[in-house]
Amino acid sequence: MKMNKKAQEEMVGFVVILVIVAVILLVLLSFLIKKPSGEGVENYEVENFIQATLQYTTNCEDYIGFLSLQDLIIACEGQEKCLDERDSCKVLNDTLTGVIEEAWDVGQQSAVKGYKFKIVVDDQEKTVLKEGNETLDYKGAFQDFARRGTDYVISLNIYY
């Protein structure tokens, strides 16, 4: 009788170990299948990027000092030149392209598949920078401001 009972206890222990291993494997499998949460972009991240970009100091200087990107947008609209005679619109495009490419890694291996950055002045598109593919899945934001009676809208869509 004692031998039978000992065999039953060993079987129960073996089953308990198998159940524990199965639960651990299921948890690990769920982590592998689950899409990582850091892959996508949120709207607030795009909005924060636009706000920070507008405050970025460029290498275009006027008589007061170096212009922020927001001031450079206004200077470009007014067809003003930098103190060193460079075209403010060319400096704007070069600076925007550099900042966006540095911040958003666009590519097939990346979570970001493309972007579209627009500057609209008084309901007219003035600057459109885009790279990569436009998809149906995107996050976006815009920032608007007014100067000298002119309305500016800066928008950015990040496609993933």
C-alpha cells in the first residue's frame, strides 16, 4: 500500500511542475507575440515636436540676433534675407529638413514609414516637406499662430 501512495504523490508533483512550466511558457509567448508598446507615435509627441521645433534657433541672423524657426518662417513669408545675404526660405527648408530627419527615423525597418510637414500661410500651402510612404495609420498635430495680421498653421503627420 505504501508504494502505491508514494507513486501517486510523485505523479501529482510531476503534474504540478508541468502546469507551472506551461504557465511560464504562456507568459513568455504572450510577450513575444504582443506588439511592443514603444513602436507607435502618439499625437502629443508630434505636437511637442512641432512646438519645440518652432523654438529651435537657426543659423540665420538678423540685426537683433539669431532667428528661431518660427521667426524664420515669418521672415521667409516676408521674403527677407539673413544678415549674411542668404535667402531665408532656403535656410528654412534646409533647417527643417535637418531637424526632421534627425528626429524621425524613416524607413521600412523603422516604426515610422513616412512624414509630411506643412506650413500654411493664410490658407495657402507654402512649404511641404515629405519623405517615405503615406499610410492610413498616422498620428498628427498642428500649431497655429498669427503675426503681422497673417495666420500661420504648421502641421506634421507621422505615418507608421
